[in-house]
Amino acid sequence: MAVITDSFRDILDSQEDVTDEFRRITIPVYDDNLSEPRKNDPSDTGYVDAAQVALQIFTQGDQSIENDFNLSALWIFWGQFLDHDIDLTPVQNGPEAELLKDDDSFFDLDVMRSVFVIGESGVAEQQNIVTPFIDASNVYGSTETLQDALRTFEGGLLKTSTLADGSSFLPTSDQVFNDGVTGTYVAGDVRVQENTGLTAIQATFVNEHNYWAGRIAAADPSLTDEEIFQQARAVVEALIQKISYEEFLDLSRNSSGHLSHSGRPSFKSQRAFPVEG
Ligand code: HEM
């Protein structure tokens, strides 16, 4: 993995244990004790069918169920945005799986498996191909090559496109990769277009970077493009860390019912995606 090489990420490079393999918090369980996925074996009493778990948790019939804290969908998509800052597991074709349908019948589906290596542990270990820090790599990329492609190299700015209503948005693929593709948008993370909530947050932060670049440049006209870029990036990184730790994780930690959160507004009062009724 090519990692951005400023001083912070040099430290990352020097620590072999944080570059690739995920750290385990439970013991691995494979069918062959090496890498084969665990299968639904009736004699295995410890096996819990993932489809059954999903059906029990997510089935809500025709009801619309708001969460207990009256949070907007922005809370969900911040989780996804944050995830895309810290991990991306490459995938490969996996075995065919039998999936349970609503009516308790099954259908076969080709599933993907994570790419794995046999690590020092002696069993299959999954890998991370983005920087594992909350460092806004989803805005700037996890490689120097992508970061450079996203920059204008003028005034510390990131590339943007302009929507029909004149507003500033994420750059198109053509702007970043010069590939003639104008209908898709690019950010520091490849999953930027997974859904509109996520894309909206990604667009907010490319604009946030350029907002700060403008302010920083105006405050000191002697600064170079590189200096403005790095200072604006530092602000954006800090913002994402602050929102993640002080608002998002605070609410996530307390979702068991005890809300220690005292009046920080963003996720509660601003409904980015209002729920009807
Ligand atoms: C419409 C919404 C979403 C879509 C379409 C979506 C789609 C996906 C897909 C296709 C994958 C890859 C799964 C695989 O490898 O088979 C994935 C992984 C993942 N998703 Fe989502 N997702 C959504 C929302 C979210 C949200 C809201 C969160 C967190 C709050 C989230 C967290 C994750 C995480 C942590 C992974 C694993 C990332 C990795 O290391 O590769 N996703 N998602």
C-alpha cells in the first residue's frame, strides 16, 4: 500500500502492524482452521445464522420506526463516512451461498469474500487498504497519487465541479483522472457514490476544504499552494475527528439509554433527511 508520506504517515509506514492486517478482537473460526468460511452445520450448536439475526433485527413490516433519540439519517451516514475514513477491505469472488428469503425458502447467490493473507497467526487475515487513522483519507485519498489528482495545485484548493444550480460539488471522474467520464463523481474514497446521504457528506467536506483554503490564503497572501493546502487539510481532519468523537461516538456509546450528551446540536436538531410524520 502506498501511503501518503508526510511526517504523520511516515510513522504509519514505520509500524508494520498497522499497515495491512486488521487486528482481531475475537478468535478466528474457520471450517478448516485456516481460511474456509464457516458453514451452517447442524451439529455445530454455536452457529448462529446471520440471515436469521438480520431478519429479527431489521424486520419492521409496514411500520416506520424512528430511533429512540430522534436522530436524523445523518447520524447513520456519518457512521458510513467515518468507516470509509478508516477501513476498506478488498474483495474477491467467494463461494456460492444459500440465502434465506422472507418466506423461509432459500435462493443461491454468488457472494464476495474478503481478500486474505495467511498472517503470522497462521490463519486467514483480512486486510485494510486505506489509512486506519481518522485523517480524512476519504476526502484526500490514502495514496499520494490520488491526493495529487484531487488537487488543483492553485491556492491550496481541491478540484470541484459545478452543478446546474451553480453550487460547488465533488469533481467528476474526468476532472480527476482525465478519462472522459463526466457522469460519476470522485473523492478520496472509492465508495463516495454508495448512496446520496454519503455523497452529500463527501461533497460538504470538499467544499469545507476549499472554504478554509480561501480563508487561510486571504489571511496571509504570502503562503504557497502547499502551505494553504496542508493548513486547510489540518482543519478538515480536526473537524472530522471532533464531530466523530464528540458527537457521533458520544451518541453511539450512549445508545443503551443513558444519554450523557448535553445539548450539542448537530445530529439531533438538524434533520438533514427529515422523517415524515
Ligand atoms: C445505503 C447504504 C449503504 C450501502 C449501499 C452500503 C454498501 C456496502 C457494501 C457493498 C459493502 C461491502 C460489503 C462486502 O464486502 O460484501 C459495505 C461495507 C461496509 N459498510 Fe456499508 N453500506 C451502506 C451503509 C453503511 C453504513 C450506514 C455504515 C456504518 C454506519 C456502513 C459501514 C460499512 C462497513 C464498516 C463496511 C466494511 C468496510 C470495509 O472494511 O471494507 N455501511 N457497505
